Amino acid sequence: MKKQPLHTTSATRVRAFALAHLALLLPLASLAGDHYTEGNYTYYLDDNNNAVVSYYSDKSVSTALDIPDTLGGYSVIAIGNNAFASCTNLPAVTIPNGVRNIGRNAFGLCSSLTTVTIPNTVTNIGEYAFTLCSSLTNTPLPEGVAAIGRCAFARCLSLSSVHIPASVAFIDEWAFVSCYALTSITVAGNNQHYASSDGVLFNKNRTTLVMCPSGYPGAYAIPDSVNTIADSAFTSCTSLTSVAIHNGVTSIGASVFEHCDSLTSIGVAGGNPNYAAKDGVLFNKNRTTLIQYPNGLHGAYAIPAGVTAIGDDAFRLSIFLTAVTIPASVTAIGDGAFSECPLLTSVLFKGNAPTMVGVDIFYSTPDATVYYLPGATGWGDTFCGRPTALWNAAFNTTAPPQTDASGAFAFSLTGNEGIPVCIEACDDLTTQNWIILTNTTMSSDGTFDFTDPDAATLPTRFYRFNFPQ
């Protein structure tokens, strides 16, 4: 699905909340039908009088566990939802032959689990089935598995490689998300639905990039055969530093580069019909919509003039972002555009308040203040839940610039208390090589006095002040 600039749901925030709170999932037994016990096992019978394990009572078990193939004389055919969840000391488990389904969160938060033996009778591994099994090192995917559910192996931090057997026909999104040691996903050559190249997962004919493993290191160039990058394809690739997108890529899904903490550049070939890049930031072709700001960039950022829309989640999880300048051309801001940016303290709008605003713009961005310029309209005391302030920095005309006996040059600024200011200098206006001298804030009396001792050693020096950028 092609990413749109505005979308009025909070799906990504809901997902982030779910992933962050997986540890709170309770190992509750299914309530379907009558329940029976045998030893530490609770089970119920399905419509065919087969046993489904619904609960294992010894949550402190610390020895390897062989799940029986029968309970009460009935064949065990499924491990139910949450059945072994939170057995945090369980080191190994063998699932018996005949089991066909491993349910939702069946072994979630089994943090000591290093080895799982799954028989080839299993066809479905449910969502969150082994999530937060942080010690799991083997890849329990035998021939016979047809479907791997959403987040099935999320946050399996010790998993370094995964092999997808020929039988797998469906892999849901985030199946291996946040497996930070995972550097390679391989696929059996005779699989009819998936393929791999250089450790990255694709559809069979390699036209869709499905998933890059979270531990993939360094730079990555999208192969020429790819025309679609699937939703969340690079999510949580925290060691990825840059991505190069060629002309043939015509569709980039939602949340593709989310939580890529080392990503500092997204490059797009000049002939791409749908996308463009500037300074490593991803835009639509005519650069009117900012689609994705790389999470790994540090400091302040000024959105280029001409941008009219900031897309959904465009700056989300940019954990090193400190300040943003938004041009007057921007009239639309998508859902969660600046959410979960913990260091973002200052956002300057250079025009009127935008007329199209999504939801949760500053979700979990607790310290941001929104600034606006004199004469701008539509601003109140708050904007999307964040306080606003007039940014009115100016040279102080009542205290003219001066040079002291040592040659140091000094001047003063005025403006509202606490507004951020960046002072820059250059030595040659023809080169316009401006350097930042200081980032500061206006004092409580609405002034800031600046002195540059280096001016004494230079024949000429020019100064300007800006919003941090």
C-alpha cells in the first residue's frame, strides 16, 4: 500500500503500545468449553474430541519440558493461546508430533527458552507465539509450517538467522521485528511464495521487498527487480545506516523505516517517477510531501520551502531530533508526524497554523514547544496539546554592536523569554559558509548578550541569528 500524506487512524501508535507492553500479557487459559486437568496441564476438547493445551500451571518450571502427545487419553493437536506464557525459567520445550497449531502468545515471555523442537505436523504458528523469548537461538520452523503470524518471533534477541522452509505460504508483518541479532533470512529454493537475497526476504519473483532482518548492518541498495517496498519492511533495523532506492521502485509502504536508529540517509535515483530525496530525507516526486525523516539524524532540521504536507509518522521515533523549522507552505500534517521524539523541544512554524491536522501529532513527545512568527494567524495558547509561544528574536537597537579593546565583537538580541536562538557567522558572503557559534535561549529579561573573541583575528566577519537548524 502506498503511503499517503494524511491518514486519520492511530494504528501505528496502537501497534507501538502493544509491542511495548507484551510483557503484560497474562497466561490466561481459554474459556472455550469444559476444562480438564492432568498434572500441570489444563486442556479442553475441540469438536473432534482432540485435546488443546490451554494452560500450564507450573510457571516456575526450570527443566526441559516434553509436552505429552495425549492428555486424558485424547490426542493433543494444539497449543492454545497463552498456554505457556511467562514460564520465564523454562530452558527448552519439545512439542509432540500431531500438534497442528501453536496459538497466540503460546510461549510469549519465556525469556530463558533457548531451544524449541516443533514437529512437521505444525502448520500454523500464531501471532506473538514466541515473542520476547530473548534467549531463543534456534529457528524452530520445520517443513510443514504454512503460516507464521504477526510478531510470532518479535524480540527474540538471540536469534541470528532464520530459514523459511518450502511449505511457508504466508508470513505476517513484524514476524521477526526487533530481533536485533538477526542478520540473515534465507528461504528454501523450492518455496513457491518467498525468496531471499543477501539475507533479505522478498516475494517469490523478488518484485516486493518483504522484510529486512533487524540486525542488517550498514548500507543497503534495493535490488533492481524490486518495484514495491512492503509496509514496515525495514522496521527496527537499528544497524542500517543508509538505503538507496532505484528508479523502478514505485510503491513504498507505511512505516517502512520506523525505528531505524542508525539510518542517516535515504537516497532516491533521479529518474524515479514517484519519489525524491534531499539531504537524505524522503519526499514525493515533486517534494511537496515529506514522507520520511531518517531516525538516525541528529540535531535540528529545517524542512525545505515548497513542502505543503508532512506525512503520517514522518518524524516518528526520530530519537535524536532536537528542533524543526516548518516553512509557511505547509498546510497539512499527518497522524503522529512528530510522535515519540524524546529530544524534540522546539518546533517553529514560519506561517499560519496548518488547516489540516491529523491525530496524536506529538504523541509521547513531552517537551516540545510550538513557536510561531509575528503576524501569523490561527495560533492559540496550545497546538495539538503542546504549548505555543511567539518567536520574535531581533537585534537590540538600543544596544548597538561594538568592538572592545581586544578586538572582540559584541552585540545583543531581544525577544520573548526562553525562546531558542542559533547565532551563526561566516567570513565571506560569496561562499556563504555559515558556522554555528552558539545555540542558546533568551534570558528572563528578554535579552541575550553575545561576544565573539575570534573576530579580533579576522579581517571581516558577518553574523546572523536563526531558529535552531
